[in-house]
Amino acid sequence: MPVVPGRYNLFNGSRNRRILQQARDNGAGYIAFSPLAQGLLTGRYLDGTVAKGSRMDRNQFLRKEQLTVDLLTKIRRLNEISAKRDQSLAEMSLAWLLKDDLVTSVIIGASSVSNCMKT
């Protein structure tokens, strides 16, 4: 089965339905990259601060000005849902992707495992 890669996460899921349907129509699978939205879906930024040395602090793939009040509200709401499921935000985000039978794998690219796991 051929595989199609693409950026796919809770924030852009609805935009990717067309691509997933094209993969299905052509007998292909889908490998999602950036499933944690460059760290936004790890819980790292829940308090609205930017940790020293983080991707956002270094303006590496993620800029500080992207962390808006609206985005923080979305992240916090998703975090509340994940807590009710007894999962970390990252765990829920990955489970959401892998529920789709077309998603054959995800490329996480986490800079730190400690930011992704529920303790």
C-alpha cells in the first residue's frame, strides 16, 4: 500500500479530510507528521509561558506570537477533555489521529518525552 505523508493534528483535522479521502480512493495510507502541532498539543504551553530553550523560545518552527489568547483557550479546553479521559493532552492527540484506519503511522518529532507523558 502506498503511503501519503502530511501535517495532521487536532488543529487542522477538518482541513485534511479531503486528503484522507483521496488516499482512501487511491488505496493509500497516510502518515501524519506534526501530530502534536510543534509542541502546542503537549501541554507545555498551558500556563501561557514560553520555556527557555523551547522551540517557541528559539522561534524554531513556532513563533511566540502564535500563542494567542484564542489558541490558549483551545489548548486548555482540549486539556480538560484529555484529563477526563485520564490521558495527557499529547496522548489524546495521538489517539485521535490513530483512530482513523487510514492513518498508518505518525511522525512525532518530540524534542522531549517528558513533555508528552502523563505523570
